[in-house]
Amino acid sequence: MRDRGDNMHFANAQLSPSPFIANRHDAVFNLDVRSFSDEDLYQKLTRSIDQLNQGEVLRVLCDHNPVLQIGGLVKRHGSKIIFQYLKNHRGHVVIDFKKTLVDFVARRK
């Protein structure tokens, strides 16, 4: 994923990534989508995840829980992405999205 001005240093830099989603060898890109409308949020997430290479992580900072947008991403990408909430507090939600190395559904066939 190329930096297009979306990366920023979060004030909460003390967040340690989960070893399940992101580890110290992964490339982690930050995306601040606070104050985006739901439609703009979905489009921004979709474009950003599409730009990720396999194994890269997109860390998203939201001001609300984007559960509907995550549902849309799951429908679009299936098992090619995984996500994990790092924080889920009112007004402060941090989620890691990672492109997986394999499509688990296709692999089972």
C-alpha cells in the first residue's frame, strides 16, 4: 500500500499490535476515518484494503463502531481479510485489517 497522505501518527501510539493480526514484521498502515459519513467510510476502507499487499495490516481509527461497513467488507473479500478490534470504546474504536496469504474458502475445495 502506498502512502497517499492517509498515514498519520496516532496520539495513542502506545497500542501494541496483537500477535494474532499484526506482529513486528508486518507493515502496518494507519488510517484515521473519524468524522467520515458511513458511505464515505465504507468507500475509504474498501479502497485502502484493496491497496494492501498480502500480509500487510491496515489499522483503522474510528469514532464509532463500523459494524455495517465491516459486514460489507466481509461480503466483498470473504476470507481474504481478517480483522480484530484493538479498542472498542464509545468514540474510540481501533481495528486491524489484514490481507491473508490464502483464500481459506478456496483452499478447502
